[in-house]
Amino acid sequence: MNKKISALSLAASLALVGGALTGCASGSAPADSSGQSVSTTAAAAAEQNMPAISVADAWVKATESDNDMSGLFGKIENSSDQERTIVKATSDSAGMVQLHTTVPTPNGGSVMKEKEGGFPVPAGGSIAFEPGANHVMLMDLKSTLKAGDIVKVTLTMDDGSTSTVEAPVKAFSGAKESYAPTGDSSTDH
Amino acid sequence: MTDDQHTADPAADAPRRGTDRRSLLRGGLLAAAGAAAGAGFGLAGGAAFSSQGGGAGGAVPDAVGASPSAAPVGSADVPGGRGSVASGSLGTATIAVSEAGRQAGVHTPPGAHAIYRAYNVKKGMGAQRIKGWLRLLSDDISRLMRGTEVLADVEPELGEAPASLTITLGLGRGLVRAVGATPPRWLAPLPAYKIDRLDARWGEADMVLQLTCDDPLTLAHADRVLQRESAPFGEVAWVQEGFRHARGARPDGTTMRNLFGQVDGTSNPVPGTPDFDQLVWRTGAGAFGQGGTSLVLRRIAMNLDTWDEVDRSARENSMGRTLKDGGPVTGGAERDEPDFEAKRGLVTVIPDFAHVRRSRTGNDAERIYRRGFNYADPGASGHDRAGLLFASFQADPMKQFHPIQARLAQMDLLNEWTVPVGSAVFWIPPAASEGGFLGEGLFT
């Protein structure tokens, strides 16, 4: 299990700069072509009928069993004119959800660890959640995440607002590499 | 291809907007209307190998102006590495995903290269899993055809130049049943014809993905992405690869030649015309109605060795068309109608056994739209090392394909050098609706 965590952090990174097809946010939560929809409870956004934080191109890595871990990836967009920080993530599919980042180690590896303080998303800007980089880690899965399933993840912002993304589960073998960095604390998170 | 044909495109009047990448989606379709119809071998009666691709060269600039419906799903954001793709040329050409609710890859110009990859649903996959598969594929297909990144693709740069990529999803009766729906009677193996020497390895399957593209590397990437996506759900049943003239080697719209050297596809119905629409698209209500069609994919081995023994005039007589330009042996240019009554002495110039005569049943409704590809495996030996991936689209295979094939099986001189070794029928569902997915009609 620990190996898988570190492997995920080492997986090649994705450039998710493509279309806003998946997980495009909307207060009225219409399903898009991949079946994702997003709702938000952001008070400020509700006033404008627009979510401040949304997740585009969201996807979740499929797992072999419920003992595995998984990650949520995508492009986090902030449509408001104020910086927002993602401070928490939750999911009905996982017993434990953490915001993870990776940091390089002196020996050339990288370590995944919980991101303290969360992820700031600049006003009008976006940040990427990618394999091998920042992401939402899903642990203590309630069940095996099978390709084609939909996983809901709710992000909570520093202002208390939330945004829920429905992400398709996709087979992704990159995170199966069993690379265990030595001399680091990749198992501590 | 003429300007007239361009305007025959049903979407040609679509409102113009923007000059972003989405605009270029129109490129391929404009050229689609130039698809040539054809004679040629196989089922010539109203069948054809149509034009070479679309949206290339000069076609792209006037393609600017996408209809909003051309991009129902997905955005057409330009990937970061787009600078590596030549603009305004073959590489950037894209083809609209869902013109009038129809999947690309039927009425759109065929790419130079094709892959048909068939799957059978893995055991234990219920309707819900299959639905998930179709959703994932629909998203991938939409993105790949636009040249935008597929989710979780670690090598998206390989897909930056769509090069008129089309990906068409077809479903067999096995998948239809697996989700609890009832397949129409025509969605089944064709009747056995006496000329057939079918190999089960090219036979019926639960799903087919038809990929055509002008860039073989883009094509390989798209095929790989879809394989990765499909791995949890299906086993590969077979793969068939084909090709036509390379884009740019002949004017766009030139009718393809097959490996016998024949101009193949002259008398095809022309995409964008009422004739084409009536012959190809299904109508009516229900999952198998409006916007769908059917694909018949026959693998026809061509015996190049025995064909070598035939002299040029005999070759032309077997077809009823000249080898030089595909015009009727009774005179005229490629598109001119053959004179079936013309006589030389006491016998007709076009022999009774000629393909161009045999492939016409005399019933205008018994015609099909051919969109095939050559295949050749230079390293192979045996009878199936070269031939034709005979792909035809028609509203109803039994009412349209079958009468022609039955007539050809009875008598057609070309049977002397050709043998069908594979045969499969698929339903081509309508394009995904906005927010929907391919094959969604099966679940409602």
C-alpha cells in the first residue's frame, strides 16, 4: 500500500489543460458527456448563481481492490475574483481523504505528503491535480473503484464553501509502478 | 471536388463563429461532400470508395466557422504543444463530431489509414459497467477527434495533430443483448453466400471502433488510448488495418484504387445528398432509429498472383470499366453511366458477367455506401495477404447489402480472383447528444 502511494507520486505528470469537458461546474449540476456534474454550496457563488471553485477534466484512478488507494486528478478552477484555498476534501467512497503534494528528495525520488494549509487557487486562475504532483488522495476505500464508475469528491474551501465533483473512474496503470524511494519518509503522511 | 459538392454539406449553412480550433472542426466535413461514388470491385452497384480526406490544404480556410452543434461535448482548447503542429494543413484538420446527430466516419471523407478494432464484452460485465465503458469511450472519442487531451493520457502530444481523425463506434448484437435490449433482426451475421470462405477470426463481435486518419502516428495513439480505456471491459476480438492513397498524393476527392488497380467506388451515393441520406441513415423512433446506420465489414482477400495472369483488356471487361480512369468500357469519363445496351457485333460490350452489371439489382433502393480500405501485409504469405476491407454503410443490411451480395455471389467474374474471408455487421448508433454518450438509446 505504501508502495502504491509513492508510486503514484512518481507517475508521469499529466498536462490537463484540455477542454473543460469533465466536471465542469455548474450550480444547477447538469451532467456532461462523461456524466460528471458539479454542485456547489459556495455562498458567494450562489449569489451569482455560479460556483467559485470547480473541477474540470476530473478523473479518479481505478483500483484493483478496496485495499488500494486512489487519487482525484483534474484542473481546479477559481472563477471568483478572490483567492480561495482548498482546505479539505471528502468523499462517500473513501474513509479518509487527504490533500497531497509531492516534494523531491535528495536522492532523486519524491515523497508524497499531506499538504499543510491546503491548496490556494488564485483568483480567476487554476491549479492542476496530477499523478506525480498535487492531488486528492483517497484512502480506506469503501469498495473497489472500477473503471466507468463515478466517484463524488467534495472540496471545502477556506471560506466554508464546498464544491462537489463527480469524476469518472479510469484505468490508469502508471500508479502501479512499485518504486519505493529509500531514505525518505514517503510512508508518513 | 467541386464547390457544388461543398455546399451539399448539410451543415454548410451553419452559423459562423470564432476562429478558434473549434472552427476547424468544419474542415473535414466540407470536404466530405466531395466523396466520389463508385464502381470498383466488391459491391459496385451504388457503392464506392469515396474521396480522400477533408479539410486539407485549401479546404481548411473556408472551413472556419463551426456550427455550435459541432462541439456538443468537450472544449477545443489548444493544447500547450500545439506549436508543433503545422497550422492550416493536414495535421490540424478536424472533423465535426456530431453533425445532425450522426457519428463522424460515415459521411465524412475517409482518412488515408484505417484501423478497425473489435471487442467482445468480458464476462461479468452487466449493463451498468457497459454503460460506464460507453461513457468513457464517448468522452475519449470526442477529445481525440478534436486533438485535445484525453483524461489520464500521459502522452497527449501524440494526439495534437488530429489529421482528420474520425472514430466511429459500432455495436454488435451481443452487446445489445448484454445490456438487456433487443437487437433488430438485421443486426446479425449475414446469410451465407456460396463464395464465402469465412474465417471466424474476422467474424461477429460485440463492438467495433473504426478509426480513420491521415496521420498514422495520430491513428496509432488514438487506437492505443482506446485500447487502454477498453481493457477493463472487453477482449480484443480482431484488428484489421487498411489504407488508401496518402493525403496529398492525389487531389482530394479522387476515387480510390484497389490493389487490382481498379478505380474503386465511382458510383457511390454522394454524402450530403438526399439520395445518400435516404440510403444510409436510419429513420424512425427507438434506439435503432433516427441518426444511426449499419456497418457491414467484409474482408475480401484478393489473389494478386492469379490476377497477374489476366491481361489488361480482360481485366477491364471483368469490371466493365477501364483501368485508366474508371470510365465505362463503353466510353466516357469515370462518372458517366455505362451503356449496358451497347453492342460489339452480337454481344454487349459490357459482358453479362461484368461486375458493373452484376452489382446493380435494378432496384434503386438496393444500394449502399461503400467506404473501404485496401489491406496488404507485405510479410505475409498465403491467400489473405492482400485485399480489401470492404466497409459499407446502409440503413438496413438485409434490404440493401444482401440483395447485391446475393446477386454477385451468383455470378460476377471478379469472384474468380476474390474471396470473402471475414464478415461482420454492426449497428452504428447516432452521435452522442449533449451530455450523453454513444449507444445511450439502449438504456432508455
